[in-house]
Amino acid sequence: MTPVQTQRSPTAPDHTTRAGHPDTTELRVGEDMTVEVALSVMAGADVEHLLLCDGDDERIGSVTRAELVVHRDSPAYTDRVRLRDVLGALCPVAGLPCLPL
């Protein structure tokens, strides 16, 4: 298993706080992380979303726990699905996230 590297974002504009956790900032993770690992990181850190970064550590987007759960529960889901695969993939119905076909 590959070790997971997450980073706390130390600077604005990515720096935000959560209610009840005034000194907690958003987590930054690599886009190559799997959905399962991302969900585990989110559960362990008690966060509802992650900031996604490319290989140059540049922010490329974010993903929520709810979006990842929809992808994980999809019939097309496999344990090899990476965050970059789900970033921006939307269903045409109600704008819900879906796995790309």
C-alpha cells in the first residue's frame, strides 16, 4: 500500500476554518489518491471536503464526501477510481456527481 501524503493548507486563499474547529484548515491531497483512501482520510480528519492538487502541488479543485459516496455507490465503481477521475464528472440529471462511462 502506498503511504498517503496530506497537507494542511497554510496560506490564504485555501485557508479556511470550520465551525467548532477554529484552528483547523482544509486538507490538500493528491489527485491520484483513490476514492476509498480519500473517504478514509476525510473520516479520520472529520472533514467534509478535500482540496485536490496536481503533481506540482497546485490546487485543481475540491471534492466533497457526499460526491465521493455517490461515486463509490455507483455500479461502475472499482477500487481503482482516482480522485482525478471523479473531479468535475456530473450526471445530467439534477447535477449529481457520477462516474464517467
